[in-house]
Amino acid sequence: MRLPWLGKSRRASRQPTSNEIYHTEITADVPVPERNESVRFFSRKVIRPGKLRRFTNRDLRESLLSCFYIGVAAMLPVSWWEPICGWVSRLRRKRHLRKEFARYDVAVRAVLGNAVDTRAMFDAQLAAIHRRRLTLAAHLVAGWRWSPAIRLEGLEALQQALRNGRGVIIWCDQFTAQTIMGKRALHEAGVDTHQVSARYHGFSPSQFGFRVLNPPLVKVENRFLKSRIVFERTDAYQVTTRVQKALKANGVVLMTNTIYAGSAFAEAAMGERGWTHLASAPANFAARAGAALFHMATIETVPFRQYRAIVGELSARPEAPTSPVKDTAGKNLVVQAGFILSKRDHMLETLKLCPEQMMAWSSAVRLTERPTEAAIGNEGA
């Protein structure tokens, strides 16, 4: 006889599946003939809002890591920072391998092929994520002792787009250095930006994280921003109005490539045989407002010393119109599909440079072909 409390753990049963949280449906399959492929658009509604927890086990770990890295940044020389992050990243390596590596291995091989060493890349990613934490601590306490070199590529094209007077949207990828160093690169180049951000942006979505863990990150980022446009699913209209206002004023709006905070996204082929999901909001705003749309990725070339911020303009198609395009739905899915494929190409090109610094990977199967699985969180900017 098996006792009932020796069955599935209560902790496992509390984790809802994505199908239980969201209702997702296909809204359109849009072919792009000049590329001989198509883009699938989805809409998603929350049917079971998650309950905001007061405190999680992750909060305790993040609190300890924050205190530790603040001490490292304040007292130890920069030459020690990288090896310390590597050492700390190995402390929980076995757990990460057990829980995360199998899925990571499949996703990476689907994009980059079977020849890649996914185990070494996984270890390097863990270290890069810890360097991201120490980067925040360094901005809080290191001061004059730390002055990394940041090279911004594509500034001339960005300035030319601003001279056109319709505003610019910069679509940022989720590399570990992007959150802070990408914003810093633009700020130091004299580009004032508005960041579209989820309310619970940061290291933890709990109440404790919202009040204690996340504010230091937001505070550091705000040093390099003109304003932050914070949104929730319930106030999409107000966010849309603020973004449109910024673009009409010829401003620069930053959006991060995360699909978890929005109600619409797109799916496109990625790499060898993978599939990637991209937020459709940046392409939607560009298609409707006629704003220039740029890709951005920031990578570490020498940890804590040299960074490379890459900015490049996206094109819907060679004959894409330069004026605002409208249809009966207020959108042009054909133009959006072209922007999304252009974004995919730029992202894949940068991904091949530093795959270990990418925090969000694609999938080996299409969304409609996946088995039911637990929802996976992701960080917005």
C-alpha cells in the first residue's frame, strides 16, 4: 500500500502548466515569399493569474549572492572578479545540470547544430549569469575603481534615423550584459532612451523581490534612461499611448525580446532546425507608426573590462514603405513578419559570436507541437 503523501510532492503539484495559465491561439500564418518562409502569430490571454508569493527560496539565495557580490566589488580588485564568479557558479552546478541541462542541450543543438559542446557552453552560461550579478554590484559600490571600455557599433545609422524625425525603437536581445551595459552604452553615446519594462522586472517576482531585491537593479538602470514605461497586462492602452507619444516626439524606445509580459507574439524558424518566439510589439509599433526599428545586442568581449554593443537597423523587406502603414486592424502583419525575420537573422548572427551569454533559448519543436509543460519564467527589461 502506498501512502498518499508519498506520491507527488505538493511543491510539484503547485507548479501550474502553461496551458493552465494561458489560453493561446494562432491568429495568422503570414508568408514572406521573398524569403520562402512564413511567420506564425499568436495571441495569449491569462486565464489563471499567478498568485504573488511573499517570499521564495530563490529570494534567500539572491539576497546572499547580492551581499556577497557587493563585498567582492567593494573590496577586491577587478582582476579577481571573473574567477570568483566562475567559482560561485560551480557551487550549484550539479543541480543545474540535473534540472536544466537536458532541455538546454536540445534547444542549443536545434539552433547551432550537433557539433557544439553544450556542456562547456552550459557551464560558461552559469558563469556569465553570475558576472551579470556582479556587474550590478560594481555599479552600486565600485565607483571610480571600475571603468570598463564599451564600444558602440551602429551609432551613425541610429543618428540618421533620428534625423528622419519619426522616432526609433530598439529591440534588445537577452544577453547577460544587455540589461545594464547596453543602456550604459547608449547613454554614454548621448542617446536618451525610454525603457518599456514589466512591473516586476528584476531578479525575483515575489513581494520581497519587488520591494528589496529588484529596486537596486532598477535604480542602476535608471541612471542611463530618460524614463521608464512600466506596464502590466491590464493597462496596455496607457502603455501604448506613452510609447506612441515618445515616438511622435522623435524619442528612442527600448524593448526587450521577451514574450512573457505581452499578449501577442510570433514564431519563426531559427538556425538549423529550431523555432524561436519573438515579441510582436516592437514590429507592431514600427509598422503602425513608421518608426525606425533597430536590433541591439550587448556582449562581453573581456569580462568586466571590454564590452561590445551592436546596433543595426531592421528592414521589413526591400520594398517596405517608409511611411506609417494602416489596415482595418490597425496593423500590417506582412510588414511585421518581415521585421520579425530580419530581427531573427540579426539575433542569430550575434548569437553565434557568444552563445554562452544568451539567457533565453529557442525550442526544437513548434509551440503547437509541444507537450504540456510547466510554465517557465523569463526576465523582462
